[in-house]
Amino acid sequence: MDTFVLANQVKIPVIGFGTYKTQDGQDSGIIRQAVEAGYRHLDMAASYGNEAFVGQGLRECGVAREELFLTSKVWRDDLGYDSTLREFKKSCKNLGTDYLDLYLMHWPRPTDLNADWENLDIETWRALEELYRGGKVRAIGVSNFLPHHLDHLMEHTSIMPVVNQIEFHPGYIQKATVDYCRNLGIQVEAWSPMGRGRVMEEPLLRHLAGKYQVSVAQICIRFALQCGVIPLPKSSSPERMGQNLDVFSFAIEQEDMYRLLTLPQIGWSGLHPDRERVAVQEAGN
């Protein structure tokens, strides 16, 4: 199981490497290490402030551009037609490429929740459609969109998103959004697939890690895959990078999947597209 096939027939590797905060105290070597570990799908965003750093690592890794699947995102405060085209050019320049494999709207609403997000989304998507039709992007999608955001977008545009990247992990599975996307053929990706401290310390996950003789992180990644979701784990350790890809030698039994799917909410980042950020420990993306 190397790839999933998106609705527009583009193949996407089933596990990606999340680059959020990878530049903190690091150099481009972390990107080389990820590629050496076997990652070919790398997830970036303009707001991470690391595209130039990632681009340097990609140039140093020695892997041909066509073998890599690169994603970036336009930030929520840069929504709009002209600004999206401008931000796309910046991302490509920083990454050292003339095209992206996947380009996403990072959030459906600006930081100012009173702004006219409906029109901003339409204008932003119009820019993404232009990039797609022009061959600058192989696939376009969204991130952190809920069903009502997607409904509005698709009522006013001509190309359906092929990806929706959301927070997803044991203890926060966003079932309504995942089911909605699955019914429309939109591939879900998981940022923060391993949640946070409480998820990693959850007794059920620790029990299952012992049962299957793997790490808790591997349980979380395998869980996402068995839900049909693409996990985007991040790590600065070469050993853990390799472990996070080594999830195809076991399968979580159905009974255990049910137990994971029905965990109470734990590990939520505190981020919601329609609300102010909730102050919780270790918030991410």
C-alpha cells in the first residue's frame, strides 16, 4: 500500500512527513534524513515559515523532483484571488520548484472571524482552480474545512477539492467531517495524527502497543491508515522517522479499532475553524 489515488487520479503517498516546527533548532539535515528514511510526501505551509529551509534540504537530498510529492498551503490571512497567486509563487520560489503536487487553503476563515469568509473562500478557490488548470498544481484541496464550509465552496465553484487536511487522531476523529468527505470522494489527511501528550499516555494505546509489539506512535499511524486517512507524522529523530513508516507488518483488529474509534475526546489542539482558539496545553498546527 504505497499510494492512495485522489479523485482526479493523482497518486499520493499514504504517509507524509509533517514539517511543522521542524526548523526549530534544526538545520536542513532533518529534511535529508526524512527523505533518506523513505519519505517522498512532504507537507509544508507558508505559515510554518520553513519553506526555504525545506527547499534547501530537498536540494541536498539528491532525490529527483518528480519522485517527491510536495504540499503547501496559503495562510488564512492571505485569502483572496490575487494574494493566493502571489503566495503560491513565493512558496514555489522558497521550495525551489516550479510546481506543487498539492496546494491547500489552510483554513476556511481568516483570523478575523467577522470577515466575509464566504467570498474570500470563493476568490481563493478561483485562484487555485487557475493554478490547477494551468498545470502549476497537480491537485488542489483544503485544510480544516468542516462540511458547511465545503458545501458553500462547492455551491460556487466548478472543481471539487480532492483533499481535506484536518486534525485527526485517536480521541479526536471528527467523524462527521470524515464521513462527509468519504461520501464525496475527498481524501482526508491527518495533521497531528499522534495527538499530544495525553494521547501518547492513553492506557488503551499503551496496551495496544504492547499487544502488537509496536510503539504508540505506530498504533496511531496505523489507525489513521485503516480509517482511510493519510497521516502526516513529524519527528526530528531518524529512528522514529523510520518507525513511523514501518506500519505495514501488522493490522489492528476490528475490535481494537472500535475501541479506538470510541475513545472520549483527548489530545485536541484547541483549534476550531469557526471559534477562537481554546487555550489547551501543547496546541499545534
